[in-house]
Amino acid sequence: MASATGSVDLTVTVAGVRLANPLVLASGILGTEAAQLVRVARAGAGAVTAKSVSLEARRGHVNPSCVDFGPGLINAIGLANPGAAAEVELLRAARQELAQLGVPLIASVFGSRTDEYARLAEVVATAEPDLLELNISCPNVLAEFGEPFAANASSAAQVTAAVRRAVDLPIVVKLAPNVPDIARIATAVVDAGADAICAVNTMPGLLIDVESGCPILANVDGGISGPALGPIALHAVYHISQAVSVPIIGTGGAISVRDVLAMIMAGATAVGVGSAVYYHGIEVFAKLRDELADWLRDHGTSLADIRGMAHRRPQWPEPASLPPFPGSPESGGGEDGPKPAGGPGPHGEPQPGGER
């Protein structure tokens, strides 16, 4: 669909950085080369995130490492990357072209120790990205790195504070969905210096081939993304937005414009787009951008008006009805209620549930 955004204002601000529209290329999707990032920017993304990088180069996991299982995708790429030194050159090259397009660049880092995150941040900051994402939540490297820093508020806050001391860049902390209280962890990282939250990373999962009895992914475990992650991501964004006032990049399951709208209504300022590129190609950015503008225009509203509107509880005209209960007409039991278990059947035979 070709539709100009016209008079509809799609601009948003994340940690002081202006985006022409709220659609952000998620980390790990077409972010391994400067040319890929620029290509996505030209395709209509409001901002682009490079693939997460470590101090040293990583080969990642062997294939099979990504599978479409119907309701979504599951992957265990294993954070393959060229290392921080090579990444800086990539980021510099990308930023030079992205700046001309007015599209912000988000760098992403991960490490195994708190001091490693701080050192990485210092190295990557020399490329002058617009924002710095701290990936403290990848579920696919548990065997190597142990429990993710995002698993509890204390460790998440320690990493954030260390990076805050190391660099002046705006910090976006990427959180994990599989925690008991994600709002508490979000509060902890904001208190430690985070300028924005990215919620969420993929959800741990497992697929098994029933013919061989073997796990399908070579790494066994993987991270679930795509439509299957959508309700989980919405839940996280909704509750995080109640706990903190910093911008949220809601990520997970945004495939259609309705998904984008729901994420913003849950409280997100921007929306991460990842698996949608697999389903629809990079043209999905322009499609979602234009459909978002059309929806806002058709409904006579704005991003500011719909952001967080899911928190405005509806005023029901009458009390909610009770669910059917035994004996009620809705239960199928009529005036006298359902027949007791174990009573005679239509031909006089005993029914299950009676005396034995």
C-alpha cells in the first residue's frame, strides 16, 4: 500500500532522540552490516538497532538455529558477532549514512560480567551511536553465561549502573519476559540510570521432532519470537509503563498495524519490529508506517492520545454477569439443574461417577 503520512505526526522521542516514526528495527535482524542498516532505514524504519556485540568475536551456534513453527519463530543464533573492534567500524560507517537520512542508530552490547559491559560500552561509544542498548536478557546462551542479568533486579541494576558510569550515551536496557515481576526489574534499572526500556527479548522455548525424538534446534533451547510472543510482550509493556516514566520500546509480535497500535496503547513509545521482516520483508516498515498514519487519520486521533489508553479502565454500564453455575439456565441444567453424576442413562444404564 502506498500512502503518504500526510498531516499525521508520527514522530516520537526516545531518551531525547527524535524518531520520524515509532518503528524500530529490533536487534539481531539485518543488523550485521552497515549496508543492511541503511537499507532498512531507507525502507521506512524510524530507528535501527545493530546486532548485539561482545568484546571478542563469537561464532554462535551451528544449524539448525532458526525454525518457523507456525505460531512464531524459535531461534538460537548464539549471539554471533565480529567483536567490538570490528563492530565499531561497522557502526561508524552506518552512522555516517543514517545521519543523512535522519534515522537514529542504536548500538547493542552484551557481556558475561558487569565490568565487561562497562568496557564494551566505552569501546562502542567511540562510534557515536545515538543510543546504546544493553542486552542483558538473551535466553540462548545460558550454558555459557549462566543466569541472565535480567533475571533479577539487583544484577540488572548493577550492570546498568556500571555502564552509566562509563558512558554518557542514552541507555536502553533490554529486559527478559520470563521473570516473576518485570516491573520491579524495570524500576531497578531506571533507578540505576537507564534512560529507556526495551521490552522484551525472546521467550525461552523448545521444539522436538517426534519422529527422531530429538530437539530440533542444535542448541536444544531457543528463543520464541513472532506472533506467539505478542501477548507476553504486551503484558510486559503494560505493567512496566505503570511502574516507570521512561520511554519503552515495545518489542515482540508486532506483525500488523493492529499489533503496533496495541503496543502503543499498552504504553510503548516506540515499537520494535523483527520477525515481521521474516514474514513480509523490509517493505513491512513502510507498510506499517503508512497504515499507522491512515488509522490515526481515520480515527481522528494521535499517537499521544492513544499511548497508554489501555490503562484507562472502561466504565461498564452494568455489573458484569456471573458465570453459569449448576442449576442455572446457562449451565444447561434447566430449573432443576443438571442430572446428578452417576444417574441412569437414557436406556437405564449406570453413568460414570456413581457409587462403586
